[in-house]
Amino acid sequence: MTGRIEARLTELGYTLPQLVPPVAAYVPAVLDGDRVWVSGQLPMVDGALPLTGRVGSSGGDGLISPAEANGLARICALNALAAVRSVIGDLDRIRRIVKVVGFVASEPAFTGQPLVINGASEFFGEVFGPAGQHARSAVGVSALPLGAPVEVEMIIAINP
């Protein structure tokens, strides 16, 4: 039986993917009491990154545009929910998205990291309503694992 959150994802046109396997020595998510700590999730689709490289102000010159990166942040958020499901079973147990941290592989002059990570934040708002509102950091970095343009990690509160 599909729960309320998975039904909401379907209504919004999303399919919860399979858990993305770790690319190094860590686990995708850890349950600790009433909190789930989700490791950084890359925008993997069917085991591959749809785009690699750094984000720039307008794209072009081999750079990924902020709009494309915003969409990739949504994919990261969806993969984060798959990681959460792997440790709690039912996404309906999520009480609140507490914190989101987003990393954007950025060309040196790019300062639009918050707009990129809005992709994840807006996704959580669409899926969870007020419970999707969260504290957040959006950080520019020179590179991310596997050449990913975006990575998202989060902390969520769950019901027993």
C-alpha cells in the first residue's frame, strides 16, 4: 500500500527511486532516535549523473546553468527521500524537514548557490507543505564527487 507521501510524490509527477548506493565508505542515512541524518546525495538517475561540471551564471562555455542545477537539486532531494525510506520504511513517519545543506560546484564568480538549492527546498515544500520548511545552508565549492554539479544532505525529524 502506498502511503500519503509517496502518493503526493506521484501526484507531483515524481517516482521515488531505488536507493543510490554509496560511492565511498559511508551509509546513505543513519537513524538516531527521532532524527534521520542523510548523507550527501548526488543527482543520480538510473545509476549515472545526467550532467557533470560546474555551475556558472548563465551556463555556456561548458558550464551548467543555474536553472539546470536547480533541477538537479530536486533530483538530489528525491534521492535523499529514498535514503530516508531505507532506514524508516514509511515516509509518512516524517514529521519535519529540519535542515538542508546544499553544495554547488561553482565557477569562481558564481554567487547564485541559494537559487540552485531552492530546487531542493521548493521540492520539500511541495511534498510536505509547512513540514517541508527548514533551516538551510547553500555553499559554493570548487568540485564535488564524481564531477557532480550539486549535492544535498539533510536532517529530518520522524514520528515513532
